[in-house]
Amino acid sequence: MGNVNQPAGTVTGNDQLVAEGKAQELTGEAQKTVGDGKAGAKNLADKVTGRS
């Protein structure tokens, strides 16, 4: 959604829409980082316990 709001806000001159798009994009990136960390921890735990 953030990738849609930013360009739309830029084209229409709507600074609030641009800001909302950036915020949504950053939220998505943070959620991905947390998910990647959880997956990495699970993979490590699986290797340590021998559960490939």
C-alpha cells in the first residue's frame, strides 16, 4: 500500500499521502525484519536440536 500512496501523493501534490505511504513502507520493512529474525532463530534452533 505504501508503494501506491507515495507516487499518488507525489503526482497529486498531497504531502500527507506521501508521508502515509512512507510510514506504511517502513512498517512493512520492520515487519519483514522481525519475520526474518524469527525464521533465522528457528533455523538455528532446528540445527542445534538436529531437526532439519
